[in-house]
Amino acid sequence: ETDYERALAVFTAIEDTYSLAVTRRRMWPTLVALSRLEEAIRGLLFAREVYLRIGLPEYAEYAHQSMRAARDRVGAEAFGAAWQAVVGEPPPDWLME
């Protein structure tokens, strides 16, 4: 179990969704480097959802920027395939532009 996984477990246990969202959003570069793109996408989607739910749309934009950066890092084709695997549909146009 990594420090990242332990942190996620703690935040989940204490129901600290904000810290969980921040941690998952910030981990995307490491997850991409470890070839865990689908996990990175799930984390970014989770973060965006939490930020919108708690009324922080400007933070949701950070998640959007991170999604675009992940796409740029791995390429549109690989990102699109991973998104499809996670979400079950192609990525939205705003993300692939």
C-alpha cells in the first residue's frame, strides 16, 4: 500500500471529500507516468464532481485543465480510449479540442 492509497483511505474513512478530491486531482501526472491513465481519469472526474457539488466551479475548471493536460501528455487517441473505458462513451468535444 502506497502513501497515496493510505491517504485516500483516510480521507474516505473520515468522509473528507474535499481533501479526497484535491488529492485525486493532483495525482494525475504520477498516475499517467505509471501507465494508470484510467485511474487518473476516474480521479479527475471524481474531483470535478465534488467541486461542483460543494459549489466550487473554479476548482472544477482546474480538473478540466488537468484532463486536457493528461490528454496532451498521452495523446488524443490513448486518452480517448481510456475515457471510453471509464465513462462508456467518447470524450466530450470540449475535451478533445
